[in-house]
Amino acid sequence: MAGWIFLGLVVVGVVWIVSIYNGLVRLRNRFKNAFAQIDVQLKRRYDLIPNLVETVKGYMAHERNTLEQVIAARNSAQAATSKASANPADGEAVQQMAGAVAAFDNSLGRLFALVESYPDLKASENMKQLTEELTSTENRVAFARQAYNDAVMDYNTALEVFPNNFVAPMGSFKPATMLEATESAEEKKPVKVSFS
């Protein structure tokens, strides 16, 4: 009788550990899938940039330096994204990607600021269409980032709670890195409003 009880406890323990392990695997795969969705949207965004630059070139011939900076930042962000996509669990690669994408965003912002000073370019149908596509893609990227961060939070929480925190090291589960805003110290300062 004692042998059956012991065997029953062992079976329950094994099933319990396997259940926890499988749950952690599901959560890890969910955050990796969420990262893949970011990757898809960023690739779409990167693919739009050469068309944007070609459209802008004819109007902004003397702004060649800005256009070259946009292309260089795009290539850097694309390379960092590819590296992070290879292993979304690599926190350092994810942070490098976030920094490269932020630098790309800044260069793209400078380009759009210059576009504002060219009324004919702003009125161009190609420019309007590209701007609309980029805006749509930006929204998709933002939603994908939110989904990724939610999945990472669920995964990291599952790693930390009892009894998962005992099973996680056995399966080599490591915390994932969230994508955080990469604002400069200047951007984080509060906005000053004056009505005088």
C-alpha cells in the first residue's frame, strides 16, 4: 500500500513538473512569436524607405546628406533587427535593435521635417501615399511592440512565481528583455507651457 502511495506521488510530481515546463515553453514561444510580428512590420517599414528616398530625391537634390543619413540609419536598423530576430531571447541584441531603430526614427524625423519646407513635394501623390503607408506601418509596429512587451511580461512573471522558479533553471529558461522607449535625457524633460 505504501509503495502505491509513493508511486502515485512520484507520478503526480512528474506530471506537475512537465506541466510547468510545457507552460514555460508556451510562454517563451509566445514572446518569440510576438517579436517575429515586430520583425515583419519593421521589414515592411524598411522596404518603404527606398521608395520614399527616391520620391524625395528629385525635390531635395541639395539635401543629399540627409537622404544618405536616412539610408545609413535604415541599413543599420535592418542589420540590428536581423540579429535580434535570430534570437529574440538575447537581451543585448534586442536592446541594440531598439537603439538602432530609435536612431533610424530620428533620421526619418529629420527627413520629414525637411519635407515640410517643400510644398510641391508634400502635395505629390507618391509622397502622400508613402506617408500614409509609413503611418500605417508605424501603428502596426507600435501594436506589435505592445504585444511583445505583454508576452515578455507574462513569460518573465511565470519564471519568477513559485513553483515555476524551481523548474525554470532546470529547463534553462532565462528572463526576456522588454522593448523600452529609448528617449534621450532631453526628450524626457517635461514640456514647458507658457501662456504669456
